[in-house]
Amino acid sequence: MCTSAEIDMLSNVPILLYHSIAPFELSGVWIPKMRFEKQIRWLFKNHFSCIKPQKLFVDDPPPRPVVITFDDGYDNFYENGLPVLLKYGFTATIFVVSHYVGKTNTWDAGVTRRTHMGWDKLREFPGLGFEIASHTDTHSDLTKLSRKEVRRELEFSKKTIEDKIGKPVEFLSYPFGRHSKFVRDCAKELGYTACFSSNPFSRDRWAIGRMGVYIIDTMKEYRVKVHPQNKSLYKLEGIKTNVINSVSIGTPVWKSLIEKTIGNDEVWS
Ligand SMILES: [Zn+2]
């Protein structure tokens, strides 16, 4: 359960969710570097302070806080996202899929193949003030796994990243935003500080809501995404984000169908 102060904080601090920053992709979850820079420059000029997730649970947040998160830990973040954030003195929390570090995203049914950052790059982030966190071990839909498998995904990824990075892993984001009571309880029991979902309306410490940023967003819509206090417009943006998320939730289903039709090796190697 959240305290009322936590619910107030989670309701008023914008928490953004990005995935891929690339020149072009056949997917809905990318934005070009120039657009990303425009958004971060706008936050900078409007005096937003980028905070780490730990600050969501303290009493003295800075004025105009914002949390920036990246799911999946793609290599294109290192090339295109990191330089922009450093230029404006911002940081981010990067959720890493431990089994796929340094490998291609074969867990995704999308047409676009992306590489994940390797451990050498990930090790640089804590020194730059960035947070490295878990996005599980294999990016599976946790609600479809056995209890033993869920525990393994959460425990093994946490331990692997901690061993490789040399820093505690406090936060988890759920692949495809999917979670259940058992999944949330398991995260709590394994010592995570809090977990993140992709539903912008969630106000639970174990499924903190995030607002996705996508290629279709205009600058006007982006400004709404960082103003949860503007409840009616924020709600519309949240509904749009949930519609886009519902497509990504179908990813495991699409992947399984394609594998059954064409064969695993041909599609994913
Ligand atoms: Zn993901």
C-alpha cells in the first residue's frame, strides 16, 4: 500500500517512458534524436529537474521534478540519448533485460531488430548519475509464467545486473507492462524498492504509472504528458498511451503465431 504522501507524489510527478531513439524504425515506440533533443531542451528551458526514482519516496522533491525512464536498454540510447541528456544535465533510469545484454532483441515480434547495450557500456552509467534497473531476465510476459519462473526472472536479473554493474538494483519495470498480485508481491519480497508499469494512471508503488513518449506525439502533446496536474488533457494522453501499449501487449502472441507459422530459426536468428 502507498502512503497518502506517496500517492500525492506519484500523482503529480511526470514519469516518462521511452524505448528507442533512432533515425527511422517500423515501430511505434521510437523517436528521432532531433525530436528527443527538442523535448529535453524544452524541459531544461522550463526549469524541470530530473530526479532518480528514489526521490519519489522522500519528502523534499525539487521544484518541477520529472523522472525519465528507458525500457529495454538499447544500444541506440548510448549513441543518441545519452549525449543529449548529458548536454542538458539530465539523467535517466535504464531498465535492462539481463539475458539480452549485448545481444539482439529476439524477444520482440517487431520488424525492427535492435541491439542491446553491452555490460561495458552499462558500467559507465552509475558514474554519470544514471540508474540501472531490471526489466527481468528474458522480457517474458510475467503473468503467463509459473510462480517459480516469475521468481527466477526477478531474482536472477537483479543479481546478474548487480554482479556485473557493482551497484544495487532497486527498481523493476514489467515487460509489456504486465503484472499480477503474485508478481508484485514477489518483487516486494525480493527486495526491490518499487516497480514500474506502463499504465499512466497507476498510482501503486509496485506498479508506478509511466507516460509513454511516441513518434506520433506533437510538442503540444508532450507538454501535456509532463503536466499530470492538468487532469483532463493528461487523461486523454493517458488513454492514447494505453491504446499504443495494448498493441505491444500483443507482442508475445504475435511472436508465438509467427514462430508456429514459419519456424523459430528462420524468424529470429
Ligand atoms: Zn520492454
